[in-house]
Amino acid sequence: MRTARDVLNELRWRGENRLPEAVLWYRDRTRPEGDRAIRGSEILELGRRYFETAGGRLPYYKIERIEVGGEVVFKRPAE
């Protein structure tokens, strides 16, 4: 099973860099909806346990879904 980190690294490094096209949905307990979206173009660095944006670091385990061009390329299994 591929992890969110694996998928993001593939988008960045395999073939053409498609990371800027991605939309990541992650858990955000501060929002009533429970999740938030971030664009791949906002990602500055893919670290070992976290990815970094200008706003801070987010752990990979919070990513629920990754979409590229409207296609879901990663979805966290239901717990």
C-alpha cells in the first residue's frame, strides 16, 4: 500500500513534475467541516515525516485524499 508521502514524491520526481497540479485534503479539527484543501504548488519541501508550506509543517498522516486533474490518486482507508 502506498503512503501519502510515496504518492507526493512520485508526483514530484517521476516524469514531469505534477505536484503543483495536486490538491491535498487533510484533517483540520479547527474547521467545522473537519478538513481543508491545500494546493500542491504551495508545498515547499517534502520531508521525512512532514511536508512544509509557507504557513508551516503538516504531518503526512493528516492527509486524507490527494487529487490530480480531478482524479483521486490517494485515499486513506477508513479506520
